[in-house]
Amino acid sequence: MTTLAVPSRLGEPIIRHLDAQLASARRLFDYVLRQGKAIRSQDVDSVLARLSDIQTEMELRSGLESERSALLATAGVELGVPGPTVTLDAICELMTADQASRARERSADLRGLLSEIQREHTINRALMRQELAFLDHLTRLLAGATDLGYAPTTDNPKDVRIASSTTLNRRVLDLEA
């Protein structure tokens, strides 16, 4: 690793930024885990509360992203390259060996945590789709829809019967009145 004889003053601000990113990601991970638990227990109020927490944290993360862009732009100026092309390895060239080590460690932790958040969020989305599909099915059932995925017990497709032998021939709008 190449380090500068006189390290940049960016080392500690970058490490503080990575610490802030990690703290935010940990909060987000907690919210996503708690949301998954609420989805599994069908606790609608908690699902919505966690969604609000997640949205608030994402707004905070937007501010962190602006700070990150500014740090990359500053590092880019010092390195003589455009800010968006600056890599962690390039930034580490502007730091002391100790700062570079801490930055790499935090960056690896952050990448791992963000990967876990994505995985849990994907699971939550699948659980929500499953719950919403079931709710859609129940809504159709109550509305008397005939395309429920069940076979009619008679030749008349309007006379759909389920195991309870209940006829689902309800009208949403009675236009014959």
C-alpha cells in the first residue's frame, strides 16, 4: 500500500463518515428485522410503524450520501481524478496506514451489513406479497368472484361452492331494485 508522506486531512472525516454510515445501516437493519417479525405475526400497526422508521432512516441516509459525494469530490481533487471514480483503495493512499486499515474494516462491515439488509428486505417483500395475495383471495371470495382457483361443484360457473357448501352468489350492486 502506498501512503503519502504527509497524509491528507481526509482520513478522520472519512472514518467518521463510515462510522455514521454503519450506525445508520445498523438502525435500518433493526427496522427491517422488526418489520419482518411484524409481517409474520400479521401485526399491521407494527408493519406500518416500521415502514415509517425505514422511510425516516432512508431520508437520513440521503444526507449521508450527499456527504459521501462531497468527500469523494474532495478526495478526487487531491488525487487528480473525478470524484465519482475514486475508490476506497485510492482514498486509502491519502491516509495513514492506521486510518487506511480502519477505513477498509469499516467499509467491509458496511458492505456486509448492506447485503444483509437487502436479503432481509427481499424476504419481507416476499412475505408481504404472500399476505396480500391471501387478502386478495379473501376479498374476491367475499365479493363472490368466480375465478378463485377452485373448481365449481356444478356445471354452472356462477354457482361456486367451497368445502363449507356455501354458495358465493352475492351481489355487490343490485341493479334490479
